[in-house]
Amino acid sequence: MIYFRWMLLVSLPFLILCCGKGKAETTETAETVKTARGIPLERKQRFSGNYNKEFNDLQDAHLSAATALGISPMALRNDTLKLKDELVRLPDELELYKMYDLTHSIPFLVPSAAQLFVDITRNFRDSLYSKDLPLYRLYLTSILRTDEDLSILTKRNINASENSTHRYGTTFDISWKRFDPVMPDSIRQVPPERLKLVLAQVLFDLKNQQRCYVKHERKQACFHITARGK
């Protein structure tokens, strides 16, 4: 499938990060977090712990950003051939994330959304390093949906929207319930609730930087994320 281009912005950060094996000795304060690469990340605010309050961006906001930034919705999956220069295909699995078996979506995003996803996975890994926690990978649960995918999904799920932001290649879902341990046999295990909190702080920072809109989905147990900027 040589027609799919894998953007350098996706592959390079993974290669750089995967080469670093050592743990960073860092000190975290309310204002600064030192990452695994030794780069300080300034934080002006801390996540309050209220998921439904902090991550409650309305569908209209998600949809407005998606239509402004994304592709024209596709009828069929084969239509990705027509948009090969506008979409980035995500690998099924890398060191920073895993992908659910996608039954109603396909692994494509517009470049800015792909970059946002890369930044989320890297910042999540850096946060685990800075807190001296065992490493986990995020689970990507839903990405780009065609009209055909939505037609099938709405028949099974009455809550699925026919004008979903997933149609535009700007939106993806990350599980807050399931995380994949890098070393499954490690004695140290981190509860999903703690990992969800770490992920939430990452999303809170990016949301405050106006990089994305985020919705905390309780029934689907995921963060619904739409990229905002190019």
C-alpha cells in the first residue's frame, strides 16, 4: 500500500523516544514538570480532578473545529485513495500506544490531529517518567469514520451521531479505563484511576493551550478529542 505516506512528524518522535532507556531523576512542582528528555514543561494550572466539569466541550465546538480543519466526509473506506495527500495513516501499534481492533473506524487523521495525538502520547510517557511510575501505553479506540461506518454504527448504537466529528479526520478517542503496561511482569502496577489522572493532566494542559477540545465520555470510557489548530 505504497500510496499511504507516513508523516515524519509521526515516526520521528517515536524513534527518538524509544532510544532513551534510562529514567530521568526529576523534581515536580506545581508550576514545572521536567520530562524524560530533561526539558521543563511549564504548567500554569493543575487539573482539579473533576472530569465532567473540565472536559465538557460541547459537540458544536468539536464540530466547528472539525469542519474548519478537516477533510470532506468520505462515503466509503476506499475514498482514502482520493485523499492520500491529506491524511496520515497511523501504525497499528508503536511504543507509545496500542490500537483497539477497529470495527467502525479506520486509522487515518489529518496531519495536525496526528501531531496532537503524538504529543499526547509523548507527554503521557514523560509524565510517567517524571513521577517515577512504571510505563504504560495508551489505547486508541476510535479514529476516522466514513458514512458507511456511521450507518452501520448508528444501527447498533442509538447514541452515535450521524454528523460525528470522526468523519473529518480531526477526532480520535483514547480510553481512560484501559492502559497497556510496557512491562506486564513488573511487580509495580499502577491503578487505572491513577493513570487516568495522569492522562487528564496532559489533556488539561493541551486544552488550555487551545490545541484541542475534549469531552469526557462516561459510557464509552474514553476521552473524545478534536484538534483545533493547524
